[in-house]
Amino acid sequence: MSIFFGVVIPYIAGFVFLGGILYRIWKWGKSPVPYRIPTTCGQEKTLPWIKSSYLDCPHNKLGVLGRMALEILAFRSLFRNTSVEIKQKTQRLVYSHNIALWLAALAFHWALLIILIRHLRYIMISDEGVPFLLEGLASLDGVFEWAVPTVYLSSIVVVLALGYLLFRRVSDPQMRFISLPSDYIPLLLLLSVIGSGFLMVFFWRVDLTQVKELAISIVTFQPITPAESLGWGFYLHLLLFCILLAYFPFSKLVHMAGVFLSPTRNLANNSRMERHINPWNHPVKVHTYEEYEDEFRDLMRAAELPLDKE
Amino acid sequence: MSDETELKPEEMLQDIDYTPRQKGWLEPTVKFRKGTYCYSAQAKHQSYLDLPNPRNWQPFDEDWKLPSNWKETVLSVMEDRLNKYRSFRLFMDICVRCGACADKCHFYIGSGDPKNMPVVRAELLRSVYRKYFTTPGKIFGKFGGARELTEDVLKEWFYYFYQCTECRRCSVYCPYGIDTCEVTMMAREMMSAVGLEIGWIVEPAANCFRTGNHLGVPPHAFKDTIDFAVDEVEELTGIRVEAPVNKKGAEILFITPSADYFASPHWFTLLGYLMLFHELGLDYTWSTYASEGGNFGLFHSNDMLKRLNAKMYAEAERLGCKWILGGECGHMWRVVNQYMDTVNGPADFLEVPVSPITGTRFENARSTKMVHITEFTADLINNNKLTLNPKRNDHWRVTFHDSCNPARAMGILEEPRYILNAVCNNFFEMPETTIRENTFCCGSGAGLGTDENMEMRMRGGLPRANAVKYVREKHGVNVLTCMCAIDRAVLPTLMDYWNPGVQVSGIHELVGNALEMKGQNDRPTDLRGTPYGDQEE
């Protein structure tokens, strides 16, 4: 049993995740980008004395890199979010800057990333080898070190943020309307992975050296039989994580990879400066000037318009 | 207007409720309520453009006369587009339904219909994508957010994808840049494959294909109307300007939307162009064959866009021009900026645009070889090449509406403002959340500006109108300027409904008013013929 849950399932999940994601990226990559269609969110580059918006309307690759970095690291577009309200009394539409979603989304993603990085310690080969950066991160993150065991800031943030994201989906009638089961599943899965992690830390303590041994054996493709003392708290946490991994490529979670490929964000607005090539640009039936003049020649002559053929 | 919506503005505003009344959207329900949808295209226009399944039908008919293999056709077009557009495949896969886009759509804000939330609009299509093109969708069906493609689903698509003006506002706020415009474009291509078209896209496209412009103006009538404008400029200023048509060897080919020479208040912008070009002594020409800047093909399909746009480069080459100058238009500039060079270029028979007046080389247009008129004019003003008298616009208290495509598919935000600040003394911005990249659509773009769709247009235009109302109350704004022909066509109706008394104008109408011309008369009236003494102030 321990081999099944400790070795077989993680391998299956890992391969499904990697294979699935690569397949999705390959599938997206196979479709060409026929047109240069950035959404321009600022002044384009035109005359030298007009200041262009380098990051919101980039005209070269460096600008695009900046725009994408802002998008991926700081959720630039989501930061613009507003909400609308109709004031019937004054008959006015009022838009207010609404950063709750941005804040929750950003907090969730960053906290999750830190937690994932924190878990890297289980696959670092030796104890002395824990990289400096990882140490630094852990000490910054573990602000509540007075508690035993250490409570990490990222753990608190991730739960609060996920809680908010779930709450708004359930409580807001508009969000309820647009939500599908596949919108609740990832939230619940993530919460369950995190919850089982908490339970393991606080109640069903496991021997971390044994976890580490198993983890290293798996990532080095030399799987061992898991130590018997690894309790079911550990296997529950691992199983839920594996389900999340395997579910990933088939769900909306692929936005993680997809966002890099989005043509409205990752292209420069320079299609008047440089010709963009469409690989399938096929010929179409056009109405030529000759056909046009043939149809209207007499009328054109009467109106004294110049003609190609008299 | 016979189809004017019967709801009073206050009633419409009170009627908006953002709490969804339905439980979910998976069951297709759609009611073609009068005033909220567009009529179909006529068979003869479909046939002229060789479009499939030409027939006469209407959305409110029970039987839409679909071909027997409609389902296979729609799905095969979907598969084809998934393989041709990374945007489409990606946008089908990566939405997390975070809801950031939900209240960014002007149709949602103005109607409260939850299916007008951009996320749900896209889900109407995504659900079908999941069913036929993803494994979880095939296995889990409705639980996985997947649904069968049925006639009712198709009808729902027709209703909601012709209730999107492809304005890209939602894509500004989406954390992944998902652009509902792309989704709408693909949906419209799929529907077109089985003959579901609307009249106000296919008819202008057919006209444009045949006569060179959407309004179907034949060459001699085009010449007449330009001559008429020349006469009018003479009446207003005492100066006889020249307006060459189809002139070979001209340095610059000028192309503007056809409404500029055939509709009001566009007409006054046309007068502004003519005055400006005369004063500069510009060596340019109009063209009858390429007499349309706008491109309703953009609202129809990739191929139609390419077919109509082809005339621009072809005509510039035939006439032997050096570069192209483009007038004030919205979606035209999306096509020029993001599509033209790719679909119909390279234009290596043209030269990198250089302003003959200032010597400025427009490096930003070095490949496309087409310059926006506000870039051209801003450069003139910056080089002190124009004598301007902004006092002649003192009767206007001006605000500026960024049109969707110039703002979000090009990024031309400063040039029009620079010009306005130079030609008028009273310029006021609408609130930040409603201008520049956050701008709100007129509510009638992308082919939806028809009379039968009036209620939806007034609803979709509400956010824009409400922002105008704000500056009107605060600063006494009485004119809404814009650089888009669709805007100039539909905003007057929108203003009459929500803010009666506010006029609509193009940028170059105000340029024309302010422009001092050598040898002019005392200019007693503005370009609209209103005497300067008479205006209330």
C-alpha cells in the first residue's frame, strides 16, 4: 500500500502533469499567430515628441518583456479592475477602482509559490545543501517562529486569499451565475491540500527525514519503499496534491502556461513599422480596378473622370 | 425614426438590474425582442459576395432555413479556425471565469442581461468547443460546462454575437488578455458559413466590393458630391479649393470613410479636410475605386476584410502615389494598423511617408506606408505650419470620445488631444474610467448601427452618454468630438436620446473652423453655416 500511495501515484501524477501541460502548450503553439493584435492600453509610438506608453503599448521586444513581466508578476491588467454602480437618484453611472480581486489573486499566487519553494527543501540532496536563498525565504516567511511548530506567513495568506476567492464566487450573484463546477473544484482541491498539510504539521506529525528520503528517491528515479512510520496524514496530503497535479492539465489551471502565449499581450504594437507574416494568408477574390472601370466607364467618362481604357 | 425605442431614458435606466434573474446559462434561451437585434442580410447581397446559403429569412422566423448539414459545417469551421488562430484556441482554454470582465461591457452595463457579460458571451461558444474538442467536455458534458450544438444554441449565438461591438474593452481588464472581439469574430465566421448574416454588414460590404464604398456611391456621384463640397467651402470662406479625383501621379492618396462625403455631421469634417489640404497646397488625390476607408469586412470575416481592403494598395499602385493618408475612422484604423500590411502587403511600390510640408518622416508607418490624418495634422501644428484661430471654436465647449479601435487596437490617444487643444479654447475630458484605453463604445459599432436595433444601441451607448452627461453638467459641454465615422453616424441619435442638445463633430471640422486661410473672406459663420454672432454663450 505504501508503495502505491508513496511511489506509484506520485509518478503517475507527475507524468500526467508534465505530459499534459506539454501537450497543451504544443497544441497552442501549433496554431499560428496570423495577426499582430496587441490590446493597446496606452499611447502608441508615433512622432518623436509624443511620449509613448512603453509598457502598456510596447513597440519593441523589450517593452513586451516588461509588459509580460508586469502581467505575470504583478497582475497588471487585473489591477485596473473597476466596479460599476448606477445611482438612480442622480442618474449617474459610477465606477470605482476595485482592487479586492487583484489583491486576493496576487496574494494567493505569491503565497502558493512561496509554499512550493518551501517544499523544495524535501528534495535538496543534503541538509548542508539547503541553498542560501531558501533559508532566507524561510526566515522571512516564518515570522511566527515563536509558535511551535513555526507558522508561516504564506500559509495564513494562502488560506485567507483562497477563502476570499471562494466566498466571492458563492456570495456574489453575478459570480454564481458565471461559475461552473470546474471553478469550484480547483479552489476546494487547493484548500484540501493545504488543510491536510496543516493537519500533518499540527496533529499527525511525520518524520521529515523519512519524507525527504522518499522525496529524493522519487525525483532521482531510484524509488525506495517508503518508511513504515509515514502515517496516513502524510499519504492524504500527498494524494490530494497528486490529484491536483493530475487534474491541472485538463482544467482552467492551464492559464498558468497559457498566459505567456496570449497574443493580445505578448506582441509589440509595431505592425505599421514591420510587416507581420501570416503563414496561411490565402488569396481571395477581389474586385479589380479593370472590372470596376468596365462597369462604370460611361458614367465616369460623362463625369470627366480619367480612364485607364478609353 | 419608426423603430425608435419606446422606452423613455429614465425607464431604461431604472429597468437595469445587475442581479441575474436566471439560474445559469447552459440552457439556451433567446427571445428576439423587437429593438434588440438586427435584421438578416438579403439573398441578393449574399449572392453578390458569393456567400453560402443565400435566402431571405428573418431572425424572428421559426425556420431559419439552415442547410441540412449545418451542424457539421459549423463544427468544421470551428476546427479550422482553432488551427489557424492561436488566440482562438488559447481563449477557449484559459479563461478562469474570475469575473473581471463582467461589468466592463457596455451592453452588460446598459442591459443587465447576464449573457452580455463578456465571460458568458464567450462561454456560449466555449461550451460547444468543450463538447466537441476536449476530452473532459466529451466525458462530463454539462457538469464540465459542455453542451451540444443545437439550433437553439445557434440562435443564441446569433443574438449575442451580434450584440458585441468588438470594442475590446473587456480585453483591457482580462488578466490573460482574452479578447472577446476575437471570439465574436470567430463566431461570426462560423455563422456565416451556414448563411447567418446581418443586413447592415453584408449590404455595405457588397456595395463596397462593387462601387468602392459602403454607401454604393457610383464614381460620377462621388465626383458630384466632392464638387458640391468644394462649392460649399467657397461659399463659407470665399476660396475655391481644388479636389482632384483619380489623379495619376499625385504624391498622396487620401482615403476616408464614405460617410464623410455623404452624411451629416461627417460632412463638416470633409470640408475641414478640403480646406486644410488646399492651405497646404498638398499634392494629393481622392479615389472613386478606393472611396471607402471603413471596412465592414472586419465585422464579417477575415476573407471579407482582405477582399475589401485590397483596393487601398491596388489603387495607390495604379495611381502611382508615394504614400496613403487616412481620414478619421475607427475600425478602418484597426484594419490598417493590425491587418492591412499582413493581408495585402508588402506595399514595396510605395515610399516611407514623408510630410511634404514639414519633412517629417513617419517612421512608425514605414512598412504600412499609411499615415493617420491626426498624426499628419499634429505634426503640422507642432512645426507651426498652420495659422489657427481657436476663437472661431469658442461657441463649442468640447469633449473628446476615444473610439474603440484607435484607442485599443492602435493606441492613438495623444494626437487628437494635441490638435483639439490647439484649435479650441474649451476642451474638457470625460472621467478617466471612460476615456483612452478605458473608453466606452458608441454601442452601435461592428455592424450593429441599424434602426431596428435601436433599444440595444441606446442601452449599449449608455455608459458613453452618461460620461458626456457628466461633463455637460459640470462644464457645459455642448459638442462631442470623435474621429470615427460610425461614431459620427450614431452618436447624434445617442445624444438625442440621453443628452438632447449635445452635438457631434469630427476633429477636422474644428480644425477647419480655426484654420486661417490666405485670401479668405471674413468667415462670418462656422462650417455648419451658423453665424458667429448668433450663438448663445
